[in-house]
Amino acid sequence: MNDTTSRDGTTSKNGTPDTTTGATDDTTGTLDEALERLHTAGPERNGWLSNHGPMAVEALVRHGQAPAVHRWLDHYSHKLEDMPDTASRVTAENWREALGDPRRIADWTEYFERETAERPWRDVLTEWWPRLLPGIAAGATHPVIRVGHCVRTLLAGEASAPRITELAHGLGYWAARHQPLPTLTPLAPAPSAASALDAVPPVPEQSGGIRDRLAQLTAFPVWPQRFTDDPDEARARLEELVRAATHRYATHGHGEPIMLVHAATAPNAVLRTLPALPRALWVPSLQAAWAASAAVTAAYGPAEPAPYTPATASAEELFARAVAHGDDHTIKFTDTALDIGDATALAAALRSIELNPPAL
């Protein structure tokens, strides 16, 4: 099939709108107001914990929960810290030495604010996506997730100033926390994304923070089983990965309910970004998304699956429950589960509501 591009920038097949990236803009102004509130804060607190506010409010607005946004932010505000001070200007000449230096978060954010003010946001994203992709594990995958939420909004509607600024903050966070994975030995090829995730070997010491766990990675199964250079095939395999990781949460989320959501939300962020990227970048995007999902699975996955309860509520009811629950990870995971939309995905969303501690 040949891809076409709609007026809002989303990709479609044979003229059918692509629902992965969404096609509904926020006409209330709530999202822009929320982003402006959040942009006075930095992307982290306590030295390394991520600010989930921009991602959560985008999901709330996306699913018709704009009236809940400012109340949610009021409860979340105690987790926000001011943006750290700048240290030294990042430039086109010195960016390589600043890559992966978390002390330069503010410098990187200012760099991307300048870049997105001077050039179209797609051009900036296209230039930096392949540079940042090898460090997809940055900040426990939160930077790429933040970029994915932002790009979905930019593709769906107006490229307003707060939304462009949000892209700069997301890219800046990713660049500052850029973290390549260790060199990995290829294991036996797996025929499907689900079987590949099942075959991921757990790290020996499943304790401590994610950086300690990722440092123990040694090998992943080869997936997809056969390399593809076809962008459409890469997209299809990425969709398969997001579905498999979302389904897996239903049976394995109990291993680490908060951290394991990222095995699904990180590749979904990549999937949401694809329509804004040149097709030549879709294959490497799949490879990086697989590495991110497998890394989180290895770091936190339990040895044995557990039974789960099928969801009887509708997708809309489940998202309303996630909003009432209030936990940022639960909101974001439910948002991803609704992208999949099948019975197992909805059960996984229900499982996240059951397992994660409520915030409201």
C-alpha cells in the first residue's frame, strides 16, 4: 500500500485517516495553558525522577478530559522543580561534547528553543531524531515518550507556541540524558514480538535504579526475525511490538507495575512520531524501539506470569477511571492501551489501575 499524508500531517493508508497519531485538536486552549504552566519547571525532580506532567495532560486532553487538567496539575505541582540554571551554551559546533550530560539540561532546552524558533519543527526533529535515537533509554525512556506525546499533538492541530516549546523541552531532556545501551550479543531470532519479549533474559540483579539494571544487559533475541528495509513493514512490526508489550502488561505488570508500562509506552511514542519523519528513518526507529522495550522487560520483568481480570468497562470508562485514579504512569499507559483497543489491551489498562498506587 502507498502512504498518503493528510492536511494535518498524519499518515493514512489509501486515504483512510491514521488513528494512531490522532486527528482531534484541542479547541479549548486547555492544553496550551497547561503546557505554559509546566514550562516554568524542569524535566526532573530529586536529581533524576522525570516530570510526567506534559505527557499526562496531553493524554487527558486527547481523551476528552480537558476539564480535569488543571485540577490534576494542582495535585501534581508538588512534584515539579524549577528548571536548573544554564551552564554553557550548546551550539552546532560543540553539541557532541554536551550530549548525555544531565548538568546541561537547561543549556540543551535553550538550544532547541532557538532551533525551533528559527526553523520548522519537523526539520529540527528530522535532524535530531537519528542523533538521539541510539540513546533511547535516556531518563528511563521518558524523553522519547515526552517527544511522542508532543508530536502527536503537533500532527493533530495547530503548531502553537506552547506546543513548539514543549518539543524543545522534550528534545532537550533527551539530549541531556542521552544513554546508549551496552553492546549486546544477538540471541536466537524470534518469530513474533510477543515471543521475542518472552525470550528476553532478565538482568542478573533486579534491584536498584534503571541505570544500574541497564548496565547489566548482555543479549537480546533477534527481532524482527528477518531484517527489513521496507518502511511500511517496519511500521507494521512496530505496531506489533506496541500491541505485544501492552498485552504482556496484563500478565507481567505485577513484576514492577510502574516501570513496566514503559515497555509499551516507549515504542508507542516512536510509533506516534513516525508520520512526522522521513520514511528512511522508520527502520532504525523500529530497531531502537525494540531495544527500549526489551531493555525495560529485562530490567523489571517477573519470572512468571499472573492471571488477570478481563475488563468489562468501555474504553471511555476505563480512561475516566484512570483519570480518577490520578497516577501519571497509569494515565499514560491507559492512553497507549486505548490506541490498541482490543480486549486484552483494555484488560492491561485495568491491571495498571489495580496495581499502581492512586495519586488522587
